[in-house]
Amino acid sequence: MYSEKVMDHFQNPRNVGEIENASGVGTVGNAKCGDIMRIFLDIDENQIIQDVKFKTFGCGAAVATSSMATELVKGKSIEEAMKITNKAVMEALDGLPPVKVHCSLLAEEAIHAALWDYAEKNGIKIEGLEKPKSDIHEGEEEEEEDY
Ligand code: FES
């Protein structure tokens, strides 16, 4: 049911941990399953993401997607990182079972929340970045909540 890549990133997650004095920290949760994700970003003066770490109280799919998401944003500019959606992360993992797709949103939202924190701390605006949600279901349409 899970691809080899998902199993690999679940069993050997990359970039687990914390960054002290991170440039930006973002935390989001999923009130339905109770899972929580926190992402730490280290961003240099050229707005390149030098390092990224994550911590989670999350299911296996949340671990695997966050592991892959951190690999994809590491070394990228903020602009490039903004383009890395949960779909791109799922593709990089060769897919997720449909009931687990929402888990991949935790990583995407936590990265956005960390970028938001960075932007606020530095008084800058990041193109296309909206105020993060603390719960990934906030403002979601009723009919999308059918898993
Ligand atoms: Fe909660 Fe996967 S079941 S994030």
C-alpha cells in the first residue's frame, strides 16, 4: 500500500530535529487526527534555505512527507520553496494512499508557517505567502472533509 520511497523516508526520516535560533519556525496541527508538525528553517542573507529540520507527533505518512519536503526545500531559495507543494512531495514519494493525502498537507503548511515567521521577524513580504493556519482544516469546504 505504501511505495518503497514512503517506507524508506518513514523508516529513515531525513532532517529530524531542531535548529537553535532558527530564522523561522512554523507549527501546524490537524485537529482531526491530533497530529502536529513543527518545521525549523535556517535562511541566510541571500534568502537561501541553508538548513531545515522537523519534529512531529504525526503518523507515518506525515513523517515520510515531511522528510521528503525538507529534502526538497533544502538549499533552495524562498521563491523556489514556495513552489514545492504537497503534490510535488507526494510525486517525489511515488504517491500516497488517498486516505493519507491530508497528512502531506502538514509539511507544506508548516513550511509556509515557518516562512511566515521568518518574513515577520525580518519585516519582509514573501510573494504568494498567506497567513498560515494553525489547523490544516481551517476554512476548508465541508465536502472536502470526507476522509
Ligand atoms: Fe494525522 Fe496522518 S493521520 S497526519
